[in-house]
Amino acid sequence: MIDARYVHTNLVARDFRRLARFYQEVFGCAPLLPERDLAGEWLERATGLVGARIRGIHLRLPGGGHDGPTLEIFEYAEPLAGHRAAANRPGLGHIAFGVRDVAAAREAVRAAGGGCLGEVVTTQVAGAGTVTFAYLLDPEDNVVEVQSWG
């Protein structure tokens, strides 16, 4: 096993500023400056994309502290068309936030331009307790889970 620590999760956005604002306003993520504007031969080699250019920002995740992991939101100059959001799509499934009130968080996400995949559900998880959760969508159709254990 290598010596590792979790650093960030990256979301590729159509509009990085709009998506970053959503995560700041709804979940309390804090911008970690400077914003990024990256291009050059080194980026082309790293991404395998000729003419690659990335603009974006890192957001500190709530509860992670000063050196905690970040949410990296990048916008490529030439993005590919996206995929339809679905809880069972292979790849990154969702990011999750612990909240006090799942229903209120669901409404806050909707009010900020996000959406819902399903309903608020409460269930017993054997050996772990009771969880209330919902699968939501950010404004760019990335799946976000909000959950509360009790």
C-alpha cells in the first residue's frame, strides 16, 4: 500500500463560476484562491488533449478544515457533450454532504437551480443506524447526496 491522503474531487463544468457559486451558497464551500487558468504543452501531455485549456477553482469542503480535501471545479475550453445524470451510471456516482435537515437541504438545492433524482427516504441500515437521505442534482446534473444519520 502506498502512503496517500485524499486531496480533491474534480467536477468538469460547463460554467465553473456558476457551479462554484452553487456549492458555496448551498453547502458553504469556501473558495481557495487563486483561480486556475491553465494551458500549455505540459497540460496537453497530461490530459492527452491537443490545445487543452482549463479554467477553474478549488473550494474547501465544509468540515474538512484548512488542509482538508477540496472540490475542484474546472471548465475545459472545448468540453465534450455530457451524459444524462443517473444514480447507476458507471464512474463517479455522487458526492455527499451531511446535513441536519434533508428536506430543507433538498429545497435549498432546488431553489439554487439544482434538481432531484428521487424522494427523501428514511431507512434502517443494519449495524449502522437510521439514515435519511436524498439524491439531488447540482445545476450541471452532477449527482449530490444529502444525508442525516440519527
